Amino acid sequence: MLRGLAFLLLGLTLLGGCGEDDPDIPGQTLAGVWDLIGYADHGVWATASGSATFGADGHFMVAGAVTFPGEPVDTLTLGGAWSMNGDHAILTTSDGSGEWALSFSGLEATLTLIGPDPSNVIQLRRPA
């Protein structure tokens, strides 16, 4: 099922959706280093570990592991360009892009791929 994270970022161009928090408030940005703490592929949740870095230069890198129930650990290495547009994040790899609704809660950020339900979700937490 890890195919989902790679595939959803590779070749998806989706529009629409909304979030609740304003990423323009100080601290409400993806810029920086995050721990990867959760991932769902079309509604199926996996355990996740690793890190995600969203650079001020507009590049991102995710490196870690994802394990879906009953499946072996799958490594994850993904990078490309990123940008924010209000409460959305655009993640672009060499194969395409996807638009994600973005919400913040304390030290955590949740990205939800905009598209048909059940959607894909990436959960991140700022390191303490």
C-alpha cells in the first residue's frame, strides 16, 4: 500500500477543499523539519516513522518507513518542490503534483489529499 504515497504524489493534479487554520499565522507553515507520525492510503492507516523537511528554498524531502496492517515495512524516499497557497500545500515531484488541505494543531500538521473519499492523509509533528 505504500504505493499510495508514491503514486498520489506522482501524477495527481487535484483541486478544491478547505482547511480550518490560517497558515499565514506565525508558526503555521510547513517550512522546517518534521517527524512523520502517520499515513493513510485511501482510508487504510499505517504506522509511519521518519522525517520530512520542507525547505525555505521550496524543496521538500521525506525519508522513512510505512507499515500497513499485515504487510512488511516499506521504505519511503520522496522529494520535490512544495509551496503553500492559503490553507493548501502543493507537493510536486518529477512525475506530477497533488494539492493537500492543510491544518495545524499545536506541534502537529495534517495534510489531506484533495480528491475522492476516502482520501490519503499525512500526519507530521515538529520535533520537541
